[in-house]
Amino acid sequence: MEGKIRIGITQGDINGVGWEVALKSFENPTMLELCTPIIYGSPKVATYHRKTMDIQTPFSIINSAAEAAEDAVNIVACDFDEAKVEFAKTDAEAGKAAWSAIQLALNEYREGLTDVLVMAPVNELSLKQAEIDYPGLANLVQAELGEPDDVALSMLVKDDLRVALATENVPMKEVASTLTKDLIKDKIAVFNQSLKVDFGISAPRIAVLSLNPGACLNDAAGLEEQEIIKPALEELIAEKIICYGPYSVDALMETSNYAHFDGIFAMYYDQGMGLFKALSMNSGVKFVTGLSVICTTPVHGVEYELAGKGLADESSLRNAIYLGIDVLRNRNREEEALANPLRKQYYDKRDDSDKLKQMAEPEEETL
């Protein structure tokens, strides 16, 4: 990888706080020492947000990430550039503008023009009004940039707190029927690998949450723990993955037991997000792992209650940028280590020299 890391950032919902937190994140020019930001969206909308909230971040308008200047905030103009900003309004035009930015960012990543994707929050109702079928971030990125055998996994991250979600964008009434032993095994395996490679934890310890109340101490509450979750964990343990549970949320939170684990695996969105936000508030990051692409997004939504007021906190988007950079560096280090492994070494005890010798590859026999 040559030059600074290129971060592709989408504008998100133009009636929300996406532009505000993006511009604020680079108001301090020292951020440009870490990466080259390339924001996909409308320069007109960016100018309007910057002026309305008196943000001092300068930017340059370019046609493609290929033209990006390393020491500047670059904006790649999207095709959909005529949308009108109406703060805090759910609107089909805003949905179209957000979708246009996402599609352009995905295309330019596919062309190798950016290294990491950071998605500003979108309003799913605005996308629906625009008749856009939005499957959720993890499913979208997997469909657009993943390989057939990839298993995308959403992870919520704040410092040493990491919460993965077994299911996402699934109605509550369908969660139990969606969960299978294979799904749980596949996603915990992805979680374990991500903790190793993306976060540099050599032997991750994973706490697995239950589906039913009280970790199903009462069989009348449900049988998923006995029939699905525990068998999955037993097979994972046999495969040398360190996982424990299933725990109820209150048992895991009691006396800060969660702090003994490197990751927490939740069965459904509200279970994981509720636990995560109780501990991290709004400064955490959602990270899509299990794919070759690195994609992050702020954990908060469009925050219409703050839109246009200059009060939005940019720390979650900034942390999304930091996490993307860290994961990319960790993956590059892992790739370099695997590409140049140390040669096997041994002591030859058949002689008195007791010298450390290296195992050479056997020479090919000649006929």
C-alpha cells in the first residue's frame, strides 16, 4: 500500500448530522496526517451544512478518488446533486441522495481507489420512500463486495468492548426461527477470527448470550439454549474456539463480568445494541467484518433532533475512521507475517554440538 490510507466516506442522510460530523472530524488538520478523506456526496449540500453551522473545514471538489489530494478533504460529486436540505425531515429525495453516495463509494472501492469505507448514518424510512430496498449495511456490503462463501458479521466496538450480532434486521417474531446451530457456529467463528486478526488478540475469550429470559433456567421459556446454542458452543470448543455461555444479560453485567471477555456474542439486534449503548453511549462504532472490505459506521443514527443545530458529536464518526485505519494496518501485518513465515528450527541431539539448526526444504531428487 503506497501513500496514506484513503478513507471513502459517504454523506449519509442530508437532512441529518452526516455532513456535520464528517466536516467536524477534519476541522483539526492533524487528521489529514493519518489519512486522505474522500467524501462522496453533494458539494452544494456540504457548503450549505458548513455555512449553516459555521464549520471551518475547507474542502476540494474532485471528479473521482483517483484525483484526491493527500493533504486535503476531497469531495467526489455524486450524480444526484440537486436535493434540497430540510433538516430533520424524512424525505424521498434525501433517500435518493444518500443512496447515490453509497453506490458511488462502493464502485470506487471496487476499482481500488479507496482502502476503507466509512458510511455516515442513513434514514431507512427515507430510502423506503424513495423505493430503495435497503437490506442493512452488512447485507449490502456483502452483496456488493463480498465473495460467495463470506459470512458478514456486524460488530459494535468501543475500546475493549466488542459486541457481535448473530441476527440483524430480523423481526423479533422471526429471531428464534432464524437462529440455527450452523448460523451461530459460522458467526462465532468469524467473530473469533476477527478478534485475532483485526484486533490482535491471540486467544480471544467470547461470552455468548442466551435468547430466552434467564438463560432458559425455566424450560417453559424456550428450548433454544438446550437444542441450538449449547450444542453449537460444544462443537466450537472442540474446534479450539474459547467461548462460554449462554449467559443472560443481567448475569453477564453483574459485577462487571463482561470485562473478563474479549468479545460478547448477542443473539439479536436490540439485545446487543442495548448492552453496548449502556456501556459506550454514542461514541462507539459499528464494524462489518468477515469480508475483505473494511467498512465502519457511527453507532448513532441520523439524529434529527440535533440536525442543523451544530450540536452533533463527531467522536463516533472519527472513531469509525480510526478503527478502519487500525484494522487495515493489522490485516496488512498479518498478511506480511503469513507471506514470510519463520523457518522451522530444531536442536539436533544426535551429536555433541547441541547447535540450533534450521530445517531445510528437501531437495528434489534428480533422475
